[in-house]
Amino acid sequence: MIVLAILIGLLAATTADAQLPKQVTLATNPPGTAYYAVASGLAKVVSSHAGYQMVVQPYTGTSTMLPLLNTGEVDFGLVNAVDLGLAYRGPSFKIGGRNPYPHAPNLRLVMRGSPLMVGLLVRKDSPIKVARDVKGKRMTGEYPAHLAVWYNMFGHLSSAGLTWSDVKVVPVPAVNDGVDALLQGRAEVTQHALNSAKVKEADASVGVRHVSDDCSPAGEKRIRAGVPGYYPRWVKKGEATAVVEDTCFIAYDTYLAAGKGMSDAAVEAALKALWDHESELGPVHPMLKEWTRDRAVGSDVTIPYHPAAVRFFKEQGLWKPEMEQAQQRLLGGK
């Protein structure tokens, strides 16, 4: 009987290993962005503990990545909650009067992670001190290859009670191009993520600083109304590159997502690796310090969870009635 039990156990382990791919892709934003650094950290931990290799695959932006995640041409994606919600719900759901994303109803959430913080960026000697000072200035916009940043900029403007008509739009394709436009003098204000490699590069080159959004109670109300899913967050002077005084940023949640066709075994292996080895994430990148178990699951998410994630969180005792209600609501397309 003991021998039989051992054989059954070995067979089960072998079968589980056989279900796992040798390699998976993790799609995200280009090198130089905060998301690329975060994706690299997640991939390192998953590759070390999940039983397969996770390889970071950069794309210009979510507009090019999400259709591939929806069809399963890429395995996982590191994307923000707002973009995923827009793509999942489709053209009938709009923010800022638009939803340019192709409908992607197969998107599923694996784990909610840390917040991404984005802030307006100017040269250090700029007269722009707060968000309302951008009125009449040359501000990067359009972002056809990186649609998420259009919403970021719309949120910054909303915080100050401004619209695109209040600034002179300098068209750029993606977020890094916006910083290049600032460095080249074509734009007076752009934006980028807190502590990103691109901001560090720009600061070393010409000197830059982040500009505070309006995070007064009225400004916060405008941010939340302008882009549902955004919320204000303060960063203290000196805590990050280009933060030269206490500065208010726009924050929004980051998701590790997959297509609904992604195998349960692969999803569970990635989730378990990140869950069990949370302590290995923080040292990789400051943003990963908040990629924690406490943030992994919630009822205020914008896409439904993958079935393997639902099962995993049930096993952890975290799948509360409100989670099931949110899941069913989201699966119904609402």
C-alpha cells in the first residue's frame, strides 16, 4: 500500500508538471517604463519558483498588447485596471467620452498588484508649479500607440478643472516620446511614471521635476469623476527622482492578467509563486514593495478573475460573498 501511494503521488506530480508550459510570455510596456521594470521583477520570481520560464515581451502600449492577450497570442500581461476595464467592457463603455480599445471579452485577472503612480513632468527651471499652470502651455497628447497615457493626461487636466482645449497639444505616439519632446524643447509639459528609468535619464540629462495635481477635495472629486479607477496619492519630497517637494500623483491599480483560455495549471503556478515568495519582490523595484497578498483580491476590480485564481483565493479563504457578487456582475459584462 505504501509503495502504491508513493507511485500515485509521483504520477500526480508528473502529470502536473506535464501540464505546465516550458515558457510563457509576459507582455508589458517598453524598456524605460516602470511597468517594464515591474514585469521583469515578476518574471524573475515566477521563473524561479513556478516550474517554467516567464519571459518579458515589451510592446509599444496596451493598444497593441491587449488584442494579443485576448486571443492568447501572449500568455500574461501587466496592464493597468482602467485600460483592462475599457477593453473588457467594449465600446458601449466610455471614459472621457471615448473608448478606443478593441473589445477584448476574454481578459481575466490573475492578481491585483501595486498601484502605478504617474505625474506631470517639466524641466526643473519651468515656471509651471502646479497642474492648473499648464493652461495655455505646450502639452504632449494624442498617444495613438499608448492609449493609456491619453487617459493619464486627461486625468491630470481633470484634476485642475481643465480640458484638452485649454492646452496646445503636441502629438506624440507613446509615453517615452513625450519625455523626448520635453527634452528637445518641443513640449513644455509631459508625464511619466514615478521612479521610472526614463525620468532618471531625463533628470541626468537636463534636470526635470514632477508637478503636483490638484488633490484638494474638489480636485480629487474631479480626478475620480474624470477617470473612474484613478485616485490621488502624495509622495514626499526626495522619495523619488524628480520629486523636489511633496507632490500629488495620480494612482491606479496594476493587474497581472491573462486570457480566459490560459491553462489553469500555468495560472495557478504563477500565482502561487508570487504568493509564496512575496518577500522577493520588494528589493527588485520600489513599486513592487506594494505587490502584496493584501492587495491581491478585491471586489472593486474592473475585469473578472481567471477560474484558477478564483479557486486559489477560495483555498486561501479570501473569496468572500462580495467577491462572488462582483465576479458574476463582471461576467455579465457590467
